[in-house]
Amino acid sequence: MIHPLISAGALRRWGICTLLVLLFSIAAPVSRAGASFFNTYGASARGMALGNAMAAISKGWSSVFYNPAALALSEDIEFSIGVYSASPSINVDYVQGPDLDLPQFPRQPAGLDTITGPAFGLVLPIQRMTPKRLPMPWAIGFGVFLPRQALVTTRVIDQTFPFDVAFQERNASLAFHFGISTRITSAVYLGVGLVSQFVTPANVQLTETADSPVELTARLGTPSLLVGLLIRPIERLRIGVVYRQESKIESRWNAIVQTRIPISIGGAETGFALFRQTTLERRYVSGFVPENASCGAAYRITERWRITGEVSWYRWSSYSGPLGDPLEPVFNNTIVPRLGVVYRVTRKLDVRGGIYYEPTPVTNQATGFFPIGNDRFVPSIGAGYTFDAPWGILAKPVTVDGFFQYHFLMSEDWNRAIPDNPFTLKQDLSSSGSVFNFGVELTFRF
């Protein structure tokens, strides 16, 4: 219910302003990117504080990412806005002989940008929007992260230099999440969702002469499917199962290159020339998120303590690299365990902690594409506080959530059997690093 102090006109103006903000954000300039921020770090301040162990305990808008079946648990219309910032730092140490100096090699992989931006989420319980009570609750949800640097790009990978699969390609593009959910029985909820990565066409002039443009045409990523099941066999226990389809953007670069060939007679140029036209077509894969499945459980130990755990499986063996060429050896499939704990300090205050371990899927590639990666050990903390009808304006509570997450990137060694770089005979290296990730989020209810 809306407080009487809020007029219908004010509510309409609020809705129009929100829509304009979203439209302006989507129209922002393009620079760099890859797959969604959510796939690398998680969604919502609450989810990241709990180590992303959310298949069985998710609620609110972040369910469109963690488990869409939980959307139907929402009783109020909810609008969330958060700001997140993640700063990766990866150190690359090359193996150097006594007579080799490698100043031309960067000590960090290129494009490790600090990713900062707002996230918007919306949950609409259908029963709140219809005059008649529905026999089963239905709800729809939306979620999107808008990186400050850009919405969409395709990064060109130089095969000569090491490329971090997790943090150079998966952090900074826009992906739109949608979900719908209903209750099947009193204890079983089902939800489905779609995820689509956004790209825009691009024309780049790379010319030998003014008449030889190279056009790069990017294509929209095919929407991928998300299916979730939530089971509540007893009041204290929840079980969640989630399946996510593989997601990627396949671009095709169409290049028409004209080369000027001068016509000579007796060794002297005549001023005339022939033009040779070459048509090139190249496929490029970016924003890859492997097919994956998660199974989790959450248990309320006491009225104050709650624990949640989850195991996720990722099918990285289907990854074929940025150019779509088969990798040899193929990437490893991975299993990621996650654990989270919630302690209710008071009726209004929750504190949270979480931890997960994610092994790198990357295998050593002797030639060609030079991927690197690190096993990561990720602890996190956070808290949430709910204000009852704040400021004397809103009739429903407003919740503030915050979190801090730290990624320990464990040292890994990599080598190249056949050197690709003409400047050195050695490309062997070790990589390690860390990531700071933090943010805050507001949730309004109506």
C-alpha cells in the first residue's frame, strides 16, 4: 500500500523518471566488454555476501540470476538499485634467461579494468496487480547491470600475449535477465528465465587507401535459458536446483579489403593502377558462459542462525576459444562448492558471511590462443538493515544491504612449447593476483 502523502501524480512522475534513467543508461557510449558482471562476481549485495550460495535461499530480484523459482515467494512489488565495484589485479611474471630482457611484455594482462556501475532489479507479484485473487501466486522479475565504462564491446585478442579468461572477457558487458515463477504445490515452486547479452553493430575504417574500408559487424547474442526448482519439504528447510544453458556472443567480421597495384611499363609507373579486392570473413566468440547446473540447500538452525550451501558444475570443456577453433587440450569442467551463513542480530539487522572455491578451467595451450587463469578462494562478509516506513513517506520497509568480497588468485604456471612472439624465445610465466569487490544496494517495497 502507498502512503496517503504520495499522490497518484507523484507516483507517475517517479515511474517516468525511472524509465528515463534506464533508457539513458542503455543509450550510453560503447567501449570494452565481454560477458556479464553477474557471471564473474554474483548478483545483489545479499547474494555476494553469502558467497553466491543462493540456489535455495535467493529472494527478490536477484532470483532471476540465482533461481527464478524463488520469485513467486515475493509478496510486495520490489524495486532495487545498487552500485558495485570490482577491481582485479593480476601479476604476470615471465621466466627470463640471464641474457633476456622482456620490457615489451606487460606485467598485467591488458584490459583488467575496474568495473563499476549500477544494477537495477524489479519484482512484480502478479497477485498484487490483478483485481481477483489468483489460485496460485505468480511473479515476474528483471535484473540488469550497467557498467560505467560501456554497455557492449567485442575485445580483440592478441594471441601473442596472455589472456585471462575470467577477468578480461566476463566483467563489463550488459546482460538482461528476465524470470517468471509460480507455485506448483504448497511446497514446490518452478521458475524459468532468459538471459540475453547485448551487442551493437560496429563499422571500423582500417584502410590502405581511402577506398578500402574494413567493416566489423557484431551480432546479438542468442538468449539462453534458465530453469529453477525450489522445494520446501519442511518449514526450516529449502532445496534449490538450477540449470543454465550455455551463453555466448558469436560475431562475424566481414572485411572487404582493396589493394592498389600500380601498373608499370619498362620499370616506370604509368600512373594507372589495378585494384585487387579481397573479401575476408572471420568468426569471433566472446562473452562465453558455460552450461552449468547448481544444487543447494538452506536450513534455519534457530530463529537467529541460518546456513546455506551449494555445489555448482560448469561444462567448460565445450569452450572453443575466441576464434571458435578447437582447443588442445580442452578446458577442464569445474565443480564449485559454496557456503553462506546468516545471523539475525535483531528483527531489523542481519549479518552475513560466505566463502567459495572456484578452480580454473584453463589448460595449458602450447600454441595459438594463450589463456591463463587462477584457482580462486573467495571469502565475503556483509550486512542488511531494514527501516520501517522510512522518512514518513513510504508505507513499506526499505532495506539497505552492503557487502565486501575478496578474491585470492592462487599462483599458476604456464608455458608455451612453440614461441609465437618474434622478440623472445621464452613465454613461460606464472600468474597470481587478487580482486576487491564491494557494493551497496537499496530495496524499496510497494
